[in-house]
Amino acid sequence: MNIGLKKALTLIEEGKMEAALDELKQVSKTGDHDSKYSVAEIYYELGLVDLAKVIIEELLALYPDEGELYTFMAELLIDLDEEDEAIEMLLEIKEDDPVYVQGQLLLADLYQLQGLDEVAELKLLNAESKVPEEPIVLFGLGEFYLSRGDYQKSIPYYKKVLPFQDELDGTNIALRLAEAYSASGYFEEAITFYEDGINNDDATIDAHFGYGYTAFQIQNFSVAITQFEKVIDMDESYSSVYPYLGEAYEEEGRIHEAIQIFKKGIEIDEFNEALYVQGARVSLNNGYADEGEQYLRKVLAINPSNFEGAKMLASLLKKEESFEELQELINFLKDQGEEDPLFDWFLATAKHQLEDDSNVLDLYEQVSQQLAHDSDFMEEYGQVLLENGHKEKAKMVIKKAFELDPSKEHLDQLLLEFENEY
């Protein structure tokens, strides 16, 4: 090694940066070409990209066919946010150059950054055709497909490089496979790779969440809870975890913990609509009607378009026979531009129960086609028709309600009464 380079490296280790830079500057002027290249590498490591670029430009003028110089220059240009110039450099590398494959990988990265996924894929596949067993190329293809959501395409590449994990800077390939399998809906396969990969202390918070989510999907709620709790331990502001953890607690019969975790999640993310809806559902299912109603009113204040919240609140008000409030709710939703046949049904119910019969039958008729598959609606519609003297049509509608749900024996009895009457 050049004496000046040795001295510069020693000075860097001692923290004497100014003196080291003086030595490097001298070598860049007087050293041989290999020494100058080494100076450029040191500049690059120190973040002095502009100084490294000057040296590589000089060497490129002397060695225009040296592919390694083009890849180095491309990396410098990328750091300088000059991606188009970097691409031009990489395109200069000849196909028989030893660094051609490296150049193709860099090109793929650059094209993907520019949103040119198809071109990036071609560069990666071209690299694979040159070195079909090279782990870094296979890994690059796996990463490319995973990043753009082609999960099933990524799986074969990750499986090929799994034995070479140590050659890939310790990248946890098992977790990559777990993510790809889970996102493809193959949860059982994903669990196996999560079990293999999650023991690594370097597992990210997203990996723990992915493991928990996958366990949740196959109803292994105890594992899901363990992983979701780990996520909160790592970062309690990870708001996506709270709806799943709350539901997992509920499935395990840990109702109080479920309710508490929904509350905590809302404190973390007060605009997370899923937390309000799930908190309401658990509360209502376990006898906490007031708390459930509060959750639902809050979610509709945040977003009147939250259909699940609106439906649950309307159903609650109907069950509690709070028909004035039900009518006010539906009118509010309609004022906000929300329209759905269910809302019209709820409004018709409220008007009927409040004996506001001005257009009740019209409301039922308007949604009778959309809700003709709903036995409860058809039964209620039939009863209203009957009350208003439309016996023939009522008989037809109630018969349909019974056909939709033959377990409603009282409707069978009512139909028999119709037959006897006529």
C-alpha cells in the first residue's frame, strides 16, 4: 500500500481528520492509479463524494473500458441525486465486463426508483440469465417482487437463497418468506417461517406484527396476543395493532382486557375508526350498552360514512325502541349524503313506530327490491302491509319471508291463518 495512504488511514483512526485529508490530497496528486482509486474509496466512505468523483472522472478518461469505474461513478452520482447520469454511466458497461451483473442490479434499483418497474424487472432477469445461481441476484429478484406486491413470485427466489443467508449481510430470509406467504394467504406456511425467523433478536416491529397477524388468521390467538403485546412493548404508538389485539383478547375470553386495549388504542390514535367500532361491538356483546353507544356516536362524529358504525348504532336504537333518536340518526346520515337501503328501512321502522304513517309504505316499497333477500325486512314489510289493509300483498311478502327463513314457525302459522281466512 502507498505510504501516504497508510499514514492517512492511521491519522483517520487517531481522529486527526485534517491531517489525514492533507495526506489523501497529496496521494491523489502524486500516487499511481491504484492509489488514486483507493483515495476515492476512502473519500466515499468519509462522505466526501464530490472529491471521490473528481478522481474517478480522471481515471475514466484513462481507462474508458474499465467497468468497475463506471459502477463506482454510478454509486457516486446516486449519492449526489444525479440518477439519470448514473443510468448513463451504467449503460456504458459492456456485457463481457466482470461487473456487468453488478451494473444490471444497480440499473434495476434506479429504474424502480423512477417507477419503471417493467424495465427494472428486465434488468434483474437479464442478470439472472448471466449468473442463474448467484444469491445476490436471486435475492434482488425476491426483493423486487416483494416490494411491488408480487408475493407469490418472490417466494421461489427467497427459497433458493435461504441457505445463503449469511452471504446477504445477515438478511433474515425466513422472515421475508413468512411475509410473502402470509400476504399470499398461505398462513400455515407463513407461520413455519415466522417461527424460524422471529427468534432473531434483530426482528423488526413489522415482523412481530406480521407474525401476530398470521397467527390471528389461523385462530392461534395465544401466539397472536404474545406477538401483538411485543409490538406494543416496542412501540405503543403502532396503532394498527390495537384492533387485532383487542379482538384476540375477546376470542380468548379476556373481555376486560379487550375493552381496555381498545381504550388505550383510542388514546394513541383518536381517529382510528376500527377501534371505536370494535370497542362498541365488544361492549354491546357484553352488556355495556351505554359505553357501546358512546363509541358509535364518536365514530360517526369522526366519519358519518362509517357504514358499520352507523348500522350498529341504528340497530341498537331500534332494539332499545328509541325510535325518535333512530329517526334523528337516519336524517342526520342522509343530510351528510349517506344513502343505503338499510338506512331507508330503519327510517321506515322509526316512522311506523312513531305512527308517522305519511309515507311509510312508500319507504318500504322503495327498498323492497334491494332487501328482498332479507327475511327480517320482508316479515316487517308484510306486517306493515297487513296493518294497512293490503292483505293479498302482505300474504305474498310474508310467504317470501318464511321461504328465506323456514325456522320462523310463527310465519308458517300466520300463513295458515291466511289460508283459513280465505
